[in-house]
Amino acid sequence: MKSREVDALISEGVIVRVRADGKAARLDLTVARSHLASAAAVVDSDPVGAFALAYDAMRKALVAHMRANGLRVRSGVGAHYQTGRYGLAALDGQGIDGALGEFDTLRSLRNRSEYRGALVKEADVYEAISHAQAVVDIVTGEIDG
Amino acid sequence: MRTSSPLLLPIFRSEGQGRLLARVYLHADRPVTIAGLARELRLNDGALTREANRLERAGLVRSDRVGRNRILHPNEESPYYRELYGLLLKAYGPAVVIGEELARVDGIQHAFVHGSWAARYAGEPGSDPADIDVIVVGNPASGLELTRVSSDLFARLGREVNIMVVGEAEWDAAESGFLREVQSRPLITIDLTCGELA
């Protein structure tokens, strides 16, 4: 883990230290994997729902990484955005920079998909699943490895 | 700054002069120093200063000094102000920038600026609205790509650009109260050909 970048988020007050909980982290990852399987299953019939599941799988994998390392995002407005910043800080250089860099784009489309006129296509779901799967795999490897 | 003459509106002596005027006139709420302008517009510092002097002598801009920094503002007292503002808005304003970015998304049939920005284009006076509302008509290939467009537009324009997608049949039928309202108010057609001349 890139401790310097994460320390900067802690200094900023975005991330706070808590007791590390590997068991809860593994449960989060199990849920994230279920979300990915469900997203793939409903992509044709419900792309908006599938996209939300794929996004949440990625977010929960990042939350799992925080839990395993004794960290969490300070609750409040913008917690999802800050989770994305944590991912970029903590998992930089592990071959998933592209996926992590797209977290905020996924977050933005997920938020807008609550409203009329936002577009979620099947291709978007597959892209989200691909990014989320990459993050879930790396975090699983770190926690179980 | 002897940049080439602007393709879209070749009445300015150079593209650089057009961009300088557009930055000062269209973003008067975000004043910036000459040095900042040079960086932002990627123009030579000295040449930009000479151009600013020329525009100030002509009464099209005015400047304030803050310490050693000089900050340009549009001269709203100029007899040309209102018309020049309108020209710059049409040639360099959000509709042009939005068209350049939307052009990279496949499946868009038409796109329009609506709401307060469109009203401003249509000549209704008022301050620049914070957000820009855009309606995209058609079946765009990717929601994620539209989201990236929106994010890139925020970086370029310094304003949120809210993009709403409407199917062609829904747009043509205009059965909802919202679409009827949108279509009854000023609409600015966005050129999706990236500024190509017709």
C-alpha cells in the first residue's frame, strides 16, 4: 500500500483510523463478488440495475481494502467520492490504475442514473463489470495473499 | 501572438485575439492575470500583453492592477460591448465547445442547449447561469462516454454541463410537459460537426 498518499488523506481528515477487521473485509468482498455475478445476470433486462451493482461491487472492494488496513472514510457527504480517492492512493501501480481512474466516472453515472434522461447502455455495464472485477481481484489477492 | 485567423469567425485579426476576447468577455466572473491568461490560452506572454494593450486602447477591455499583476475585464461601457459579447458567445461560447466534445460520441442525432444559457444566446440579458443544460436526442453509444464528456466540459468551461438524453421519437412527439416547455423556449442547436464550415 502506498502509505504516503494514504497518510495525506488521513491528514486531510478524509480517512480515519479504526481497528483492522480482516473478517469484515472478506465479507465485503463476498458481497462484491455476488454483485458482479448478479450484474452479469441482469445486464440485458435491467442495465441500470446491473450498472448500480457493478459500481457497488467496486466500491465495496475498496471498502474491504480499507477495513483490512484499519481505515474507513469519514462518514458524510461525498463518502463515495472519497472512497475513489482512497483507491487511487492505496492501490496505485498494481496494474489497475485504469480501473481506479474510472471509479469517479462510474460514480457519476450511477448517481445520474437515478434521474430521468441518464443513459446506461449494456456496453457501460460490461465496462463497469470489467473495472470492478479487476479491483475485486487485486483486493482479494492482497487480503488473502 | 500572430496565430492563424479563426476559422469559425474570421473577423478577428487572429485566433489568439478571438480566444483572448472570449476568455475575458465570457468568463468575466473568473478574472485572471495576464500571466494566467497566457498559460491558460497557451499564448506567448509578451505578445498577449501587446494584444491586451491594443484591445484596451480600442476601449474593448479595461484592466485593474493588483500589486504587480494586471487583470483584464470586459469594458461594458464600450459601444461595441453587447454586440461583441454576442459574437464571442456564438463563436467561442459553450455551444461550440459542447459540440466539439459531443462529436466524439456515436449515435447522437441532435443536441441542443436549453434553459438559461439558451435564453442568453437568444438575447435575454442577465448574468451567466452557473449550469448549462443540454439535451441530446438519439441513441448515444455509451452513457459512460457522455459522463466523460460532461466531466471534460466542466474542466473546459468551469461550469457543470447537465446532459439529458431523449430518444428521437420521444423528442419528436414531445408529449411530456417538460419537453413541451423545453421546445417552447429558446433552443440553441449544437453543431456536432466540430466547427466544420458548412
